[in-house]
Amino acid sequence: MSGTDMKPSVTPGVRLGGMSFVWRPWLVLVTLLLMAATFLVFCLSISIGDFPIGMSRVVATLVGRGEKVDEFVIMDLRMPRALAGLVVGVALGVSGAITQSIARNPLASPDILGITGGASAVSVFLVTVSGGTAAAILDAVGLSAAALGGGLATGLLVYFLAWRRGVDGFRLILIGISVSAVMQAITTWLLVSADIRDVARAQAWLVGSLDNRSWDEVWVALWCSLGLLVVVAAASFQFKPLHLGDDIAAGLGVRYSRVRAVLLLCAVLLAAVAVSAAGPVPFVALVAPQVAMRLTRHATPPMAASGLTGALLLIGSDLIARTALPGSLPVGVVTAAIGGPFLVYLLVRANLK
């Protein structure tokens, strides 16, 4: 066949009402496989414990056909922890995908941008500082709500400091690293100067853990995350042209500054919700989007696949921490062991380009 007879391949598109999107079979297939793997690990995490339950009985209980004893063990004792891991993993994965896409840098995650550091600093302050004001705030709003407020305030601070007639990805990362260092210094100072009993309580929370999750905490994180994910899904259609550049996006009629601000605010809130529910679990928001991008062969971190990868990573790490490691270590220890080498890999790969 001659070169003149060859036609360029065209990616098929799908139109639903006033919306149109590109049909990518491989992306859909990988997303479905990630969904199946996440559900499998989720059920496996519920089935393992001091009272082992078979996978078939776990599934039967989840669909409302389980026995009474299985319902008690699964729904009252194990489900809050597993569901917290699912919600927090999805929130961190999507948050990392948004920040990395906006900054166009694989290092731009809530950990690097100081969002988790701000949530940690506020929470440690309320735990370690004795006094009427701190105690009153802690009693009134609780540690989770305080972490949520701290993460949101820090994210907004980083955004406004990085704003110069728009948000440049490189400047966003530099300011985020600086703010994160300041928050880490404040947290360290609070831990050094506090009572040893308060330090032990704060340190256990700082590692990142799914232990002793309650249904109240899970429901708050679940509904907040669902609301934010709906906003992200609605704004993501206008976000895709931004990958072509601000000028092209503006030519297509996209108000890129508003879309970028809305999505970045959602990313900050998702990260803050995750920290409020499980503490600052490290590296999930950094690793999940990059792994999802490589699995789906996508040019940018895909939102849905990143969220599912984050959930799979967090639930799997918690399962490893509970079963394969001695002493039932917090999940943050396992994610740090995975994310640290991955961060080094990203840095080395960037230097080789």
C-alpha cells in the first residue's frame, strides 16, 4: 500500500446530548480491572482477622444475605476500617491527579504542596497545647474537623502565594515545598516542647492510620468526598483542553482560570478530608496518579483510575500492615516504604531526560 493510500487513524468519539468525549477502550478496560481488583482486596481485608470469614460469606453479607454473626463482625467491627481506607484512597488519588495535572509535574501532590503538613500542624497544636482555648476548640470541633480546616487553610495560602495572573506549576511546587517545610518545623517544635503523653497521642496520629475508625468519621468523609467528586466530574470536561495550553483552551471558550481554581480547591478539600479521616498517610497521592497514568497509557493522570489506584494501594498497604508485618503497624509505614523509593525513581527519571 502506498503512502498516499494510508489514512491517519482517528480516535472514535462518543456524543451524549450536548457532551462529547473520546472513546478509549484501553483506559476503560484498565479502569474496570482496577475496580475489580479494589473490590477483591476490599473483601479480602474484611475477611481476614481474629475471626476469619470466607470470601463468599463476606459478599453475601455485603448484599444483605449474611448470617447474624457475620453481619456483626463485618458491619460493626471491620467495615468502618475498610471503608475508610477506600474513601481515603480514592480522595488522595483524585487529589493527586488534579494537582499533578494542574502543575504539569509528577511531584505536585498534597504531600509536597504542604496541605497534609498544614492539617498535621493544626491537629498537633490542639493535641499538645494545653489551655482553655485549645481545649475548647478541640472539644467543639474535634480533631478531624480541625485537620480539615488546617489543610484547607494551608492549601488556600499556597494557592494565593503562587498566584501571579495565573498559577505556574513550577512556582506552585516551590511555594508548596516552602510552606510544607514551615509546617513541618512548627509540628516538630510542638512535639519537642509538649508533654510526653500528648506527644505519644499526636505521633500515633501523624503516622497515618486506619485503626479504630468509627462509623461517624467514615460517613462524614464519605459524603464530603462524594460531593467533591461530583464537582470534579462536572468540571473535568472543561479541564481537558487545558492540557493543550491556556491559549488554546481560551480559544475553545474555556474559562481556564476559573476551572483551574475550582479543581484545585476540590483537590485541597479532598486531601483535607482524607487527612481528617486517617491522618497524613504519606505518598498515596504522589504514587497513585503516576501508576494509573502508566497502566492506562494516558498522557495525563486519569481521575477515575487514579482514585481506584489510590484505594487499592491504601487498602492493600493496610492489609500488609495488619497481616505480613509484626505488631500491626500503621498503614502510613507501608505507604512510606512504597512511596519513598518511587519518589527517588521519579527524581532520577526527571534528571535523565
